[in-house]
Amino acid sequence: MPLHVIQRGNNRAPCFVDDEDRSFYLHHLGRLLGQSACALHAYCLMGNHVHLLLTPEHIQGASSLMQRLGQLHTQYFNRRHERSGTLWEGRFRSSLVQSEDYLLTCYRYIELNPVRAGMVARPCDHAWSSHSGNAEGEHDALISPHDEYLRLGRDAAERRDAYRALFGSLLDSARLDEIRAAANGGYALGDEDFKRAAERALGRRVEKGKPGRPTMSGVLADAQADLFGSAKNVV
């Protein structure tokens, strides 16, 4: 089950100052993906936060990846920039993502972040995301195509053409709000049937409830295992 993961700098402070910081983060992200048994489909490094779209293979995959990566980057960042204390805003946030059009929409949401922020005119102009790999075929050892991406075409060229076509327009405000609410609240991103199935499997709410009712505080990689009935542990 794919997860949309967001980790922010503490108090929205920068977690990357320059390209050396970004290179360090991506190097260790690539190294730890295999060790944590996670497949990465899309990513984007912004100045003060990170977006990842990944599929863990086991219960603790995502939390293991983010914990180890966060610690490494904090130690490196503090040493290099002569600072101390926490770098990240607590625990990472995440949401379960239904496959089909929700997953490809999440690809777009992540890779369009620099465009929405006014940093670049086109997603391919941002060097620190997966867009060039997914849309242009540039070699990117970090990313593994999800099955939904592979269904876009019969071969690599056809898939890239179809993928680029998805970026012909920005996401509408309603879908943006839906994705943000799911990730920030730890809810599931998908249709009503998907949410009901997730609630039954997890035994808790996976979307925003009425005031005063308990809500889900976070959906981690172990939540995906619960969805398949394999465990009950819990960004």
C-alpha cells in the first residue's frame, strides 16, 4: 500500500541550505531504501520540507527509513552548519494512498510542488525531484515505477508521453485540499469504499470526524499491514 510521506523542518526552518545538503540527503535516502525494504516512486526536496511517495514491504519499513534518514541528516546538518538541536518538526506525517487515479494524482502533487511555490515554471526545471526520471527518462536510481505508472503505456516511451500529459494543467483546489488534509491528518486518500475498508481493517477512523470524536493521529507503514490483516501496531 503506497504512502505519501511529508517531513518538515522544525518551525518551518530550512532543512536544506544548498545543493550539498540535498545531495547528502538523497545519497542516504537511496542507501537506506533497500535496507528498509521501501520502493520510492516519487520525491521532491523543498527548502524546508520533503515529499516522498513510497511503498514499504513490511510493517516498520517507512518508520525505519524516516527515523534513520532523519537522524543522519540532522547530525550532518548540525555539524556542517554549526548548530545544535532538532532539525525536524517531530514525527513525519503520512497517508495511505489508494492506487488507480489517486496514486498518479499524488505523483503530480509531489512533483508540482516547486511550481505551486513559484520556484520554477515547469516541474522539469526543479533538479531535486523525481520528475525528470518519471517524465523524461533521465536515469534516477532512487525511483521504482509503481504498477499504476507502468500501466500508462506499453513501453517506456509511451509511458513517459502519457505521464507528461498528466502535467498539462495544475491540480484543482479541491484535490489539493484533499491531499493536504489526508497527509497532515494521517488520513487515507481514496474513495469511500477504500476508506471504509481501511476503517474496518484498522479499527479506527481514517478521515476527519465530527468535533469531539476520536480521529486517527497518523497512518504509518504498519497501517498498510493492518489493511491486509497481518498486524495491529501503529505521518
